Amino acid sequence: MHSIVGGGVNGRHFTAWPWAGLLAACGYDAGLTMASGHTAAIIFAGLGAVLFSAKAIVVKLSYHHGSDAATVLALRMLFAMPFFWAAVWWELRRKQTAAIALADKLRLWLLGFIGYYVSSYLDFWGLEYISVGLERIILYLNPTLVLLISAFVLKKHIRGIQWVAMLVAYAGVLVVFAHDVQTQSGEGVVFGGVLVFLCALSYAVYLIMAGEVVSRVGSIRTVAHASTSATVFCIAHAIVADPTAMLTQSTPVYHLAIFNAALCTFVPMLLTMVAVNRVGSSLTAQAGAVGPVATVYLGWAFLGEPITLTQLVGMTIVLASVALLLRVNNADKAKSLAQDT
């Protein structure tokens, strides 16, 4: 599972707000002034992005303890699932919700397969070959992939400046990619980079497909059902790969899996939804730019991955290009809303 900032069609992923009671119980003051509320929301967005990005660090540390992609992913999903169903339980205590139609349940299982199993496994597999910095930069291209799919599949118009922003963003990724090919195992970096790019592509497909389902089912129930679907596929994959692996890991791997599930999956999603509710998906996405930067420094601090000027230049190019793309998209949406009214 990846950060969902800015995902979905017309922001529909972020319309549901089932967290008010949960936040109040945790001491969150719903009566904050507008200014302090916005400041807190931006801090939440940045912290959520950092925690989401830290997932790659946790996965890499698990590999250092002898684990593998299929096992690490299965444990993460297994430990994360109770958190999401606890959130669903909390939501159902607060309000009545309609039962989910069978057709939507089947769609949710398909979404879980694509967005949380296939996409996540490609990501975890790719991390066996590339640095966490390169992984996060490639994943940050997700808005460009959503836009490209919308253009070529849904026949939506892309403006010239959007094409320029996307081309520059991909040029930035190529700068970091070429740097890692030269400084690490070339073939491994290429293979891992392709895996993570396919991860970003499959998650973009998930975001586009999920829009209508989320509007009917709600964001929390969507995540809970989709993650349950993915958990089944992930555990099946891990058992097929090694029937005993999930039961025979070293103690640190289990500790890291719990940390990954709670603090790199559930908590950042909660923080992201708080931010979106306060300041909207566009500003939340811009605040999330801290994620790739944090990943580079976390990789240096915990994994000993080097930080070079070339890497920082490429990352800056990508962040600036995606920020421009998000700004243009937001302006287009505002103009469209103004015309509708």
C-alpha cells in the first residue's frame, strides 16, 4: 500500500470522513482555529508522507535479517488488517451505513488484488535490487501515470504544460536511475527499477478503477475490504513460495512487520485523511513532497546508502515537475468548477 495523496478521480478518494470520533479520543481538538488547523494539517501530511516512505527502510531492514519479499509483504498485510477493520467498526458505531452490494464486493477484491497485492509485491521485490531513494522517486511519478492513463484510455485532454512537466519529471528519474546503474549492480538496478515502475503503474490503474466504488462504499470500508483481499493473496503467495517461512522468521522480522503495519501503513493513512479533510488533496499532495527527501536521508541513516549531488539534483527535478503538474491540475479543476457554477 502506498500513499494515496492526490489519488483517485476528481478527489473522490478523500470524501469520506469517518475519523472524527477516533481523533477526538486521541486528543485531537476539532475546535482548532482555521490557521492552527491548517498548520497542523500540513504537519500531519508531511509526517504521513515520511512514515509512508519509511516503509522501504523497514522492508530493507527485514531483508538484512534474511527475509524475502513475499514473506515480508504477507506479514505486513496480516498485521495491518486488524487496524483497518477496527476503523470500520468505529465508523459503524457512529453511523448507519448501507450494506455493500455483491458486485461492489467483487470489485473490492479485484481492487485489492491489483492495488495492494500486485502493486505492493512488485514494490517489495524491486527493493531487493535498488536503493530506497530511487524506489521513492519512481513511485512519486504516480500522478503522471494516472494522467497518462486518463489521456490514452479515458481520452481526457492533456495540456502542453502538463506534457512538459511529465517529460521533465521522467528526465529527473533517469538522472537518478543512471547514477544508480553506474554506482551499483547495473543489471540489478534496471530489473528493480522496472519492477517498481510497474508497481507505480498498477497502483495508478487501481486509483482510476477505485473512484466510483469509493463514492458508494466509503474510503475506510474500501481499504478494509481491499486489504483483506490482498492479505489472502499475499499469504497464499508466501505459502506457495515457502510453506513455513511466515512461521520461522527471526524475532526482528516480526517486530519490523508490526512496526510496518502500524506506523508505516495505518497511522500515515489516518494522518493523510486528517490533512485532506482540513486542507484538501492538492495541498496535502504538495506537503507530501517531503517523503522522497526523507527517504533519501533515512536510507543514509539506517541503511548506509550514500547521498550524492547527482541524486539530489535528479530528485529536485522530479519534485519540482510533479509539483507543477499538481498545481496545473488543481487550477484546471478550479476553472471547471467555476464554469459549472
